[in-house]
Amino acid sequence: MEEKRKRNQPSDIQSAHEEWQQSYQKQMGKQQVIRNRSGLEVDPLYSPADSNNIFFNERLGFPGQYPFTRGIYPTMHRGRTWSQRQLIGLGTPDDYNERVMKLLDSGTSAISLLPCNSTFRGLDCDEIQEVLLGTCGTIINTIDHMETCLAGVPIEEISTAMNDPLPFTLLAFLLGVARRRGIPWERITGTSNQSDYISHFVANHMFFRLSLTGSRRMLLDHIAFCREKVPNWNPVSVVGQHMQQAGATPAETMGFTLSTAIQYAEDCLVRGMDIDSVLTRFTFFFDISISFFEEVAQFRAGRRIWARIARERLGALDPRSWRFKFHGQTSGVDLTRQQPLNNIARVTTQAIVGILSGLQSMHTDAYDEAISCPTEEAARIAVNTQNILREEAHLCDVIDPLGGSYYIESLTDQMEVEINSVIEKIDAAGGMFKAVESGLVQAMIGESALSFQRQIESGDQKLVGVNCYQLDEDQEVEPAPYRPNPDAVKALAESFKEYKAARSKSTVQRAIDNLARAANSENDNLFEQVVTAAEKGVTHGEIVACLRRELGEGKPIIKA
Amino acid sequence: MHESEVQMESPPRVLITKIGLDGHDRGSRIVAAYLRDAGMEVIYTPPWQTIDAVVGISRQEDIDIIGLSSLATDHLIIPELMTTLTNEGLDAVRVVVGGIIPQNEIQKLLDSGVSKVFGPGTLREEIIDNVKSLALSAQKLKRQKWEEA
Amino acid sequence: MDAMKQQKSISEKLFAKLQAGDVSALSYAIRAIENSEFESAEIYNRIKADIGRTAVIGFTGPPGVGKSTLINAYIDCIRSADQRVAVVAIDPSSPISGGAILGDRLRMATHIDDPGVFIRSVSNRGHLGGLCAAISGIINLIDVAGWDVILLETVGAGQSDTDLTDIADIKVVIQAPGLGDDIQAIKAGILEIADVFVVNKADMPLADRAMRQLQAMIDLRDDKNNRVPIVKTVATEGVGVDLLKAEIDLRSQKWKVVDRQARVKKRMHRLFAREVGRLMERKLASMNQSEFSQVYEKLILGDLKLNLLVERMVEELQEILGD
């Protein structure tokens, strides 16, 4: 650092800088090194000496211009604000519908559907203990359930994100509902938010259902189907969220996620798809942690690196392919159960980070998210947080306002180096698919998680209410957790049984057989069969069970 | 512990697992590492184990303590696990739960036979001390069971 | 602390349940043997009439060959033949704390609900040699409890798996193509210990070449009487596993044809030196160091030669046996 400073500065600035350094040193005495989550050292001050103005256009440029460090569009939030895309998921389809209609009234421009954990696991509501249903997401097992969820929702105008992993039965149900309403599939917009099967295997969350190789096939078929039949849908969302939540540092998260994107792009190329038609429909999904400047630098570096990868490594020619589009969700891992109202301050901070990072859409967590599915009031506060930041703090007025900050530009460059070294490691392991198969990525994440935990234990990393500023537990009155109405759940389970019984057995069996046949044939599009099966009344659990049988069940790859 | 050490204390055998639907296991892995570093033998499974599987593993592995992690709502089926353990003759096995349990639902767990519920922010030493002492009592119960003629 | 004094008898209740095949009893007894809570000689006396029925099959090979996948597929095969199988899965302990994370059974998760499969995770507690110190005791217990087959997978990469050589009746050595281990197989001495070779991932392009190399190595061995077969498998698909079982059963049959006691005898032959060494180590550790300090001094000075000392001891032993 010292050498760089001496090199770059004109002499009057130089001497003022040295003067500051001496006063600082004198007052501070011996100092401890401060590092951010990615392990990079954080200096007390950044100055003209730290800025790398030489290759301005190459490294920074202007918004909407390669390499997009300052933003992927020329206008960014000033032209069009980020989409507020709040996750909703609770109880029965009726509960979902009630919540989503209220949210549409309060200014949400896009919706996101979170299914019940049982659905994530590939189970129908009659296959699991009733007490577990609908507590963390909406129970959706059939096309009729989806119909109920979206009653009165103009799906041809509103963008809908589906949060289920492959085989994407939720999208299949959505398309079925669109057909019933006479809406052409070209009008359906949204994203398969959790299509990134690699991230699910890495972070071992509730998400994976099919084997790694089966998932690979399924995703490619999904991409191929959507390109042709649902052209305004984003079939690929490359997810950094799970890895960061599992403990990966921001640099690792971005490195792994970009490596995954490379893997999917290459898989598509092998399939014979044209790279631009594929990349223009790639989006990314990240957690936004509270490590303020590090996160902003991570995303700016991410944009720069992706642009280069898309153009130079993958050979994309369309500038839209070089754009790093991402949805951000404020990180639930930073929230605490102790003194939950503090989480409002945390989410606000994270939301600011997201906006300053230049995201395209955002979900803000509710303050009670650590304890249960959000209450209406908490969900409303979460949305208003975004509204306040936009309308009162005017965070949309200036594009990339942190750009040019000596700190941010220096940190962006440093993060770029870190992220690239992670990508190199993955390349050396043969690409992301192989790296995950071998457990390399999981091991790296586990180490970072343990390291962070040690910092919390030792008190180096302070968490308000947890290891400092604590309150006696008794003093706090916790809001009662959300639980769906047990009678409503029971009624749903009953009506589900009736639904199944009322179907034509032969139609259902034929649809399942077709699905199985397609799974064993390389020439069929598997997702197309899922959509067909859904329309014929096959349930979510039946579809997943069939595919598990044919393609293999997903198993965690754990090296303990 | 060198293999030639003559009287080996019986290191606690702990099963770290998750039942129900949620798969977030970052906390489980960290606790597993803590317990190993404290000299214990940890059998670690991925999440989504059925209750029957947990009981079967506990039997085969001579488990002293089952450490369950619950962050969402899977704690709601823990009473079912406790009943099954008793019915299967494994009531010597102690069960502890870590994670996020709503305040008003903790007592129900304790009433069902869970020995301890650790909230977020519980210090490592507290977990280790509790697991050690519960393991000792589990081992004692098993010894009594098997060594009475 | 003298372990010998602390040891106790195995209770009637426990023993009866063990013989009856009760899983809880077996599970408890294994723990006790690991912790040296029972006097192993005493246990042995009680069970010696019942052991020798179980075949002990060891699997070894370099990391990455697919041992776990193969063992899983092999378990399926055994179960289809209606036999009961036990697996002892050994993981290394932390050299610092002595604790261990035992994650091997994760990879055998499909057999969780099968009452005919017993999986036990064991920490090696610092023991070098590939298995664990108490392995013979554990095997005997599983034998008494009435299991047909015991599968062992070693911790190491093959070279240091001396335990397996002695303890397993049948050793399966697994290779996979393209791992760059062709030379390693020769260096490791693995050729000598194998009763059956497996080339896993046989669907890979270099599989045939790996097979030919192995075959050439085997042909170099003088032992024309003991044909060592090479079985090609694709463990992930279960391909070739039937053949593997057939080859293993063929060799296992040889024991059954003679008698159970012959198997025990052969095992004892292999294990004698090892067990003597282990007990000696424990005995010495439990004794007052000063008792032997004279001996150590003499050894250091060269006044006493260790090899001669051992020869004396063996002569004494032969005398005792002669009585």
C-alpha cells in the first residue's frame, strides 16, 4: 500500500497524506488489522493514491457500457426503479391468494411464490405429518391449487417468480392456468428463481430432489423448452444465496456462482444452443449481507467479471448477454432471534447495500423472519422499507453513487482479484460440476463457515443482542409464530384426496408413463412432459416420484 | 487418545441429525466440529432423516445423545420421535435440540422428554458441558440395563 | 490405572441377547470392547464355540476408485441373496482431540431401514494400519450375533492397510482407470494381498487398458494355483457386482467346506503376532516404568539385543506350550 501511495500522488497531496498518516499513527498507537468477510485487509482511509484511474474505460466505464462496472443499463434506477419482488409463501392456496392481493394493492410490481417445505422435498400434502404443512411456504400440489393462488392476479401483466427447483412443477402449473385463462405463453414473464441445481447440492438445503446428472439433463430441457414456448420467461437463475448462507465469503460466493454460470453456459453450448439466446435469459440471485462496502464491491466486480467471461470466454456477441442481471434478497442469516425489532435496522442496511449495488429486483426480509413466516404487519414494514429508501432517501436519483469513492474502487479491484482466483481454482478442478462432485466447494464453504463462527465465539465479530448488548431473555416478549389454521390444512388434505380419487386413473397413468419414457429417451424434452402431465392432473409428488425413479434421487454429497 | 492408553474413558457417541423438511445444516456441521474437537465421536447424517431412521441409527451406533437442529418448524414432530424412542426401548438415549424454537413451544418439547433446548447464541462450552454430562448419564443407564443379570 | 483390574465380566443377560442376535446388545457390546471394558480373553472363551461362521471381506483401494459406491452395490447383492450383512465403517480420529466425525454411513443411506443390514461407525482412535485396534473383538461379536458377512473398508490408500491383510478372510482390491495409479499398484504390494481384483468405472475409456495392465502384473506372479480374478464393475449402475459376489463366494466356500474352526485357525495364524504386540503394548503401559528401566538401559547400551530377547521369549513360549 505504501509504495502505491508514493507512486501515484502529486507532491502537495503526498505531503498532506503523510501528515495525516503521522497524526493517525500517533493517536491510534498499535492497531489491530481489520479484515472483511472475504479476508481482505481494510485500511482506515482511502485516497487518490488508491484510485486506479489509468484504464478508466476498461475497468470502470459508464453505466450500460462494457464492462458495466457502474451498472448494466444507462439509466439504472433513475430510469426504472428496481422491482419490489417480495416472497410470499404460507398456508393454503387461499392464504396465499389473500396475501398476494394485499401486496399487489400496496405497490408490489412483481410477485414471488414460495412453496411449502413439503413441496420442496417433492412430497404431496398427504405424505407428511400435517403439523409440518404450510408453516414456511404455500402448499401447492396441483394445477387447481395454483389456480386458487392466482385468482384475480393478472399473470399476463405481472411478473411471477417461482421458487421451486427442478422439475419446476410450479411453472408447469402456472402455464396450465395460463392456458385455462386463454393467455398465450408469450405473455408470461418471470423467473425460475431456484433453477440452479448445483448450488442446491453445494449448500445442502431443502432444494434438491433429483440426482446431479439427472438435474443436469432436466435443466437443459427446461431451458430449451422455455426458449421456444415461453420466450419471456427466465429459465435460469444462477444462485449465490445458498452458498453465502452456508458460510461462503462474498468473494467465494461470487466466484462459485460465476463458475456455475460458466458450467451451465457450456452445457448449453454442447447441446447446440446459440450462446446469445441462452445468456440473454440468464439472471443471478444473491443474498445481500450486512457487510456493507464489501457487498457493493462484490457486485460491481461481479458485473465486470461476468461481462468479460460472457464476451471473451463464452464468445457471446449480443451486448445483452454481457449484462449481469441480478435479484437480491436481504440475508436472513444476519438476522437474529434475540431482540427481533433490531432486524428492521439490519434489513434497512442490507436494502441500502442492494440498491447501491445496482440490483434489478429485491426482496426485503421481515423482522420476524428468524422466528417464523412473517406476519402481515412485518411483511408490510419490509415493503415500506424499500419505499422509504426510494421516496424519502432518494436512493434512486444517482446511478452508482459510490462510484469514484477511493475505497469502493480500490475494494472493487481487490474483490475482482479474489473472485478470479476462486474461478481459477474451480477451473483447475475441471469446472463447477466436477468441483461439486468431488466435494471441493463444500469443503471450502465449510472452512469459511467455521472461521466466521470462531470469530463470533471469540467476540471478534460482534452481533448485537447475541454476544453484546444482550437483554435478559425474560424481558423480551416474542411474537407468536405463524401457524396455518389446522382446520384449513385438514380441509385441504381432504379435498386433495378427493381430487386424486376423482381423476381418470388411466389418463394419469398414461401421463406418468409418458414422463418415465421421456426420462429414458434422450430425444424427448422432459420439461415439456412435466407441463403436459401437470395439465392432465398429475400431482407434484407423483411427478417428482416418477422422475426420482427414472433419473435417480438427489443425495447430499457430504465429506464430513 | 493413543491406542495404548490403558483405561479408555468412553467418549460420548453423539448423533447429529435433522428430521422433518428443512435442510439448512450449517449449524449442525459447526456443532459436529465442536464436539469432535472436544474429543467426542460424532455420527453425522444429512438432513431429512425419518424418525424411524434416527431410531435405527441410535440403536446400531449405541448413541448416547441425539443432537437435533431445528430452525423452521420441524421441532413440531420431535414429540413423535421421543415416543418412538421409548416404544423401541431406547429411552436411555438423551435428546437435545438446538436452533430456533419459538418461546411458547419450548415447554412442550421438554415435556415430551427432550433434555435441553439450546437457543441461538448458546456458547460452545455450554453445549459441550451439557452433552458430556448427559452422555455420562445415558451411559450409566445403559450399563445398568445390560449389566444387571 | 490398570485396565486389567477395571475390566469386568460380560453379563449373562447381555450374552444371551447377543447370541440371540439382539441389535441393541451387539451395539452395546461393541462399545464395551472398544473401551476395553470386558476382559477380552474371558469373552473369547465364552464365544469361541460360536464363531467362525461369518465371512470377513475387506475392500481397499486408492481414494476415488468408488469403494463406497461398490460396497453399497455389494450390500444390495448380498441382500438379494437373503443374507445378513454387517459393515464396520472406520474413520480417522483427530490426532489433537481424539474425537472423530464418523460420516461413512451417510454413503450407505439406502440401507437404513433394512433390518438385515447392520452398520457400525468406528473411530480408529489413532490406530495406524487401516482399521482399529479392537477390530478382531468387534468381528467376533458380530460373528456370535449371527451375521453372515462382515464388510470392512479401510481408511488408507492401500499401502498402509496392514490390518486388512491379517483380518479379512477375503481381500478385494479396487482400481479404477485413469487415476494414474497404474504404477502405484505395483509399488504398493497390493498385488500380493488381493484375492479378487476389481476394475471399477469400467465404462470409462481407459478401463480395458487398466484391465490389461493388471492382468499382465498378475501373470508375472508365480502363483499358478491361486488364480486371482479381475472383475469389471460399474458400481454406480450395479453392473458386474453379481460377478464379484460369485468370485467372493467361491473363495468363501472354501472355508465352509473345511469347517468353521479352520477359518478361525487361519485368522488366528494371521493375527497372532499383531495381537501379541498389542497386548504387550498395553501391559507395558500399565506397568510401573521403573520395573523395566534396567532393560531399556541395557538395550540402549547395546548390552542386550532386542532380537535375541524376542527369540528367548519365543523359546519360553514353546516350552510352556510343550507342557
